[in-house]
Amino acid sequence: MPHSAFFEYLLRLGDNALILGHRLSEWCGHGPILEQDIAMTNIALDQVGQARSLLQYAGQVEGKGRTEDQLAYLRDVGDYRNVLLVEQPNGDFAHTITRQFLFDAFNYFQFEALKQSSDEHLRAIAAKSFKEIAYHLRYSSEWMIRLGDGTEESHQRMQAALEDLWMFSGELTEVTEVDELMLETGVAPDLRSIKKLYDEKVAAIVQEATLVLPADTWMQSGGKTGQMHSEHLGFILAELQFVQRAYPGMEW
Amino acid sequence: MDPKQKALAEQFQARIDADEKIEPKDWMPDAYRKTLIRQISQHAHSEVVGMLPEGNWVTRAPSLRRKVALLAKIQDEAGHGLYLYGAAETLGIDREELLEELHTGKAKYSSIFNYPSLSWADMGAIGWLVDGAAIMNQVMLTRTSYGPYARAMVRICKEESFHQRQGYEILLTLCRGTEAQKQMAQDSLNRWWWPSLMMFGPSDEASTHTQQSMDWRIKRKTNDELRQQFVDATVPQADFLGLTVPDPDLKWNEARGHYDFGEIDWAEFWNVVKGNGPCNRQRMQARIKAHEEGAWVREAAMAYAEKRQKRQEERKAAVA
Ligand SMILES: [Fe+2]
Ligand SMILES: [Fe+2]
Ligand SMILES: [Fe+2]
């Protein structure tokens, strides 16, 4: 297996966790209910924790001595490999929940399969992360249903969020060259089979939430290949990296 | 006071004097209940408003390890808010009412959170000084006379000491770092020192609530005693960091066995209490905004829960 492809793949996993965790952490102290503030912080904690393990391992695989922090804090937009979905802004709680659900549903099947990865270290990370991700999916599914089938207002907000975010769901299961290489070497699952599971899960929850999936939506991608991120990522990094950039080369 | 009330009040005070815990269903004087609601809710609000200055740096934490630790700390504070709202609710008031009082300015919260967090070092100073000052107060409150409050404090204190060590460790790292980092730490101490001393409240002469609260054993030490205890514990820690406490009058008093320290700027203290601090308005606006923007979420959750229950009942009825 080409080394660089495995590195790329680990960056994708790590960057997804980091950027979504970062987004969720923006809610900290501003949640709609104190209990949900805690719950979202909890998920953010899990995700940044996962990002640490994954980026640490990515740095090891790359073999240039880069640490988790060098990877997180010293790469610019073009070198980030997260999907576009996770860098979308929090919006209202409906957007945050919908973004989370659309990601969790994918991440759940992805990590379930990664528990069988041919790579031992990734297998270990996946085993630990999967338990957390299963909880995330339960949480976001429950809120999809609760808000979709709640009041007239919440229903409308959820439907609007789904319309806004659905176009970023395709990238999750899009098969790229790196994915083909990972599949060949048994590192990662076939995204085509993940897509089946994903579509089923999303359809079921969306239906229970009394929402409607947008039809014939253009699917935008470009995040995980690094070809074209959205304008949001630069601002995320400006914040995330501020201290490291303003005071280079120091221990914190 | 009618004889029956008088007997109850005497019985109550006797229990307090015997160091018995008062429990929610026990008889208590109205003023005791009111004082506790005021104090516990003020404490709960402080935990929640206190999330804001720290939340301000979550997205800018300088390493992933620090980001995780800071998130976990703020999450703990939210948890403290929850237990404390719970403890207040045992006195017959609900969270919605308490929040209303906060948002309308009727209830207070610790003024320390009306100061801005301006650098990463502030995450260290807040943990070390603000959680440190809170601990002095809260350790005392683990022995407070109202049972649910005392028990909430036991749980909270363990986490607060962890926060304090974590904050101190942030500053220690900075102080062992570059000149710029040490400067950042010193600047932070300069800004947080005096407001931290103010956290203990007005001086004993000026405090309106202290004596009654002491008699009821809600408080067991006066503001000035706690403040002195804090200064004595904290100054050696500042020395160890190699930082200078911004008080020219600070010096060890061999005869007293305590540090002497300078006069607090009470004009600033009262001014911030009255709402004229650097961030009072912004903190309240942030809380109100979160609450108002969350209204539809809370309504939807309630509507869904009702629908669900109704459906379950209908299903049961259909089977029967
Ligand atoms: Fe706390
Ligand atoms: Fe506290
Ligand atoms: Fe704390």
C-alpha cells in the first residue's frame, strides 16, 4: 500500500473529527438547554479526542516526525482533508443536529467496519471510537426525530436544515482513488456498501422525523480530496491556529 | 410571633446549633429558605455565566490536549450549574423562574465573570485564582446546614480542585516557556488578582448578610476570613511561578502569621456589582440570547414528549 495514501486516509478521519469537534465546541456555553450544552460538549470532547489519536497516528505513518499538534495547527486549508459537511457553520440548533446526524450515520458504519481493518493500530482506535460514535448517532437521531416531529416551527427549521445540508452528504460515501487503495489493502471498507447502509439509515430516521429528503440535489464535494473546501474552513483555522501562529514554536 | 411559630423557630435553631442537616421537607423559617434560594441560585448562575469567559478560548486553545482539558472543565461547570439548580429546586422554586430572575437582573452571579478573558494565560489564571477562590468558599459550604446544598458541594469541590491544579499547570508551562509567554502570564495575574480577592464579597463590616448566615450555619467563615485564607494559600504559589502579585502592600506579617495585603478598590467592586463592569451587559446578553434562541427547541422537545405519550396511551387503549 502506498504510504502517502494511508497518510491521506488517516488525515481524512482525523480532520473530520477535529473540525466537527471544533464546530460543536463553538456551542460551549451557548446551548439551548443546559443539558444539551453538556451533551454537545461531550460529543465535541469525544471527537477532539479521536482527532488526537488519528492525527498522532497519521504523523507516525507519514514518518516526518510531525505531531498531532503540528498537523492540526500548522496546515493551511489546502492541506486539510475533512469533508465539506463538517466545516459548515452551526447555524441554529436544527442545522447543528442535522449536520451531526448526517455525519454520524456515515461515521457509525465507517467505524464499525474499521474495527475489522487490516491495520492493527487503526483497528484499536476504531474499537475505542466506535462506542462513542454509536452514542453520537443515538443522540443526533433522537433529536432529528424530536425536532422534526415536535412543533410546526421546529419541523420547518429541520426541513430547512436538511435542504441546506443534504448537498454535502454525497461526499461522505464518494469513492476516490485513496478509498480504492484503502479497500484493496483491506484498511478501509468499500464505501459503496457503506452508502447502502447509510441511505437506509438516513431514510428511516428522516421518515420517523416526518421530514422529506430533498430530491435531485446537486452533491458538492472536494473536501476530502482537498481540491476545494468551502470558505468557512479558513475562518475555522484562523481561530483554531491563532495562538500557535502568533507565538510560533512554543510549548503550551 | 405566635407561640407555635416561636417554638418551631427555636427547635430549628437548636437543630442548627447541634449541627444537624436541614432537609427539604423539614420546617424552616421563611427567611432561611429565601436566603438559601438567593445564595444557591446565585451560585448556580455563577457556574453557568462562568462558562462564557472560558468558552471564549475553547476554539483558540493552543494544543489539542489543552482544548480537550478546557472543554472538560467547562462541561464540569455546566454540571455544577445543574446540581445547584437542582438543589435550589428542593426549596420550591423551579429553574425557569430562577433563569427569569437572572435574565431580568434580579438575581446576581459572581462579578468575576464580568471581566474579559483576553489571552490564553487567562485560562490558567481563571483556573488557578477563580476556581481557587471558589474552593475556599465551597469547602466551607460542604458543611453548610442545608443538606442538599452541602451534598452538592462535596461533589463539586473535588472537581474544582482539579480545575485549580489544571489552571496552575497552564501558568507553570507559560512561566517555564519563553519571555513572551511569561509576560502573558504576568499580565493575566495583573488583571485577575484583584477581581479574585473581590470574589469573597464585601468586607465583614460592610456585609449585610454575614451575621444571619453565620447564625444559621449557612456560612461558617466570614468574607474576610476566607479572603485571608486565599491570600495566604495563593501568594506562595505565585512566588513558585516567579510571578509578581500586583500589590505593593503585600507582605508576610510574622506576628499575625498571615500576609498583609492592600486595600481592595471597593468603588470598583460596587460598580461591577451594580452592572458597570467591563462585560456585564455582554454576559447577560449572551445568556439571554442562548435562552431565547433555545425556546423553540425546548418547546419542540415538550411537544414531542406529549405526542409520544399520547401515542403510547392510544396504543395501549387499542390493545385493551
Ligand atoms: Fe464550578
Ligand atoms: Fe463553583
Ligand atoms: Fe471550576
